[in-house]
Amino acid sequence: MYDTIIIWAGSAWYPAWMYASRYKLKNIILWAQPGGALATSHKVENYPGTISAPGKKIMDNFKKHAEINGSEIIHEMVQSIEKNKNWKFTIKTDNKEILSKTIILATGNNYRKIWVPWENKFLGKWVSYCATCDWMFFKDRDVVIAWWWNTALTEALYLADICKKVYIVHRRNTFRAENIWIEQVKQKNNIKLVLNEEIKEINWWIFVEKIKLKSWDFIIADGIFIAIGSVPNTKLIDKFKPKKDTDWTLMVNKRQETSINWIYAAWDVTNNSNKSKQTIMSAAEGCLAANSVHEDLLRL
């Protein structure tokens, strides 16, 4: 029996894990692939105390800090969560059943798709959702990025140092990213902005050859990176019908409590922190969730 179980392992989960241990709560973290999306970032420059470092290095330091404080991790995927009559939870993984008094859910997001012909077929080949994962396939080649917010711009800057040319396709002619990224993109000679356009089809023969746009123009390219945001991954607790907002994020209070008793949430799955998807925000939410668990168990 654990006091709390933290599901998934990343920039909210490790701080929650660490603080739960410092509060002397019996806790465990469950996830098959620790690190989260931050671990795939080639460079992080907006986390206090870190001038510039790969995301994986930051996550490794998070993990070490949590382990030093006595946290435990099991590398298994959570399959289901059951709520028992005595208010405790049964968490089922691939090989185990674990009991816990509380849950801190920090399951992140799933990538959004553009739903065009051949997108799924070429996933992992010439279609990618992660530049730092798949850049090696496109060295010295031309690529297209489907744009949305900061993600596409930072990935474009990363790919511009690797690829021959990078096209950013965006359905508007205005920018919703931070000015610092916009300025850097405009200064890159091998990045071209294709505005007021949408991707309609991926044309291919043996390899990807052309990206068809809504205007019926083509971009000659060897691959496409899709960076149009993500959807909160809350399926593990959706059967409990938690309250959500219009963006499908879990509604939590300032203590990171969801509408389901004894389930707390942190990171991109919540409506907290003004939905600012930054490492510093997710780390803070993880700490708040652990603190709330500690306070609520003391009241018992």
C-alpha cells in the first residue's frame, strides 16, 4: 500500500516524486519510458539555473535528485485504475497490481495529427512528430514543418542546422509564438515561411517527393515534421468523468486537485499555470500536488 502513486515520469512527475519522498510519503512512480517530451528537446534555455542544456540532461538531473531522496520507480505501463469502496485505488500495470491511497496523474499529451492521406502510413519513416528523434533521416535534405505555436519554430531552428532547407507551412499570416523565436527564424537563410496555406496531401512514389497545399501548389521535400500541438492524455481516469474545460484539460484547483476525490494532476493535462507548457510550470505543479497529498493525508 502506497500513500501516493505518480503516473509517468517527467518534468512534473520527478519533482512530485522528490517532494513526496521529502514529506516521508511512501510513493512510487510508474512509467515505461521515463523522461517525457522534455527528454527529446535538443536544447533548453529557459529553465532557471540552466543557461543551455539538452533536455535529457535536465531530466537525468531531475531523476537523480528524486532518487537521492528515496523515491522508487517501476518501468511499466499503467493499464487501468480502479477506485475501491474504501477510497483506495488499485493500479494495474502489465505485470502488477498496486494499491495506493492517492494518485498524482501527470500523463502529458498526445500529438495532434493533420489527418491527410499517407500521414499514418509514413509515420516513423518520412513523417515525424519529433525533430530531435528523427533528424538523422533528413540530413542535408529539404523538409516541411506543419506549424503551430513555439514548437514548430524551435524545431525549425534545430533542423535548419541539419537540413538543406526548411519550409514552415502555417494556415495564417500572423504569429502566435514568442518573439525571440520568430526573430531567429526570420534570420535563417534556409528557412522559408509559407503562410496562409495548409497541407492537403503527401505525394510519393518510392519516397516522399511532394507536399500538396490547399492552393494546389507543391513543395518539393523529402519529409514532413508535424508540430501542431497535442491533446491531454487523460484516458486512465476518464471513466470517473472528471471535470474538463473546452480544451479537454483536467480542471484542477490551486492545490492541483481534480474533481475526483484523491486524484491530483499536474503538467500539461491540467488547466493550471495559465496552460503555459513550460518546464518550470510543470515542475511547480508536481511540487504542489505532492504538497497537497501530504496535507490531505495528515488530516486523516
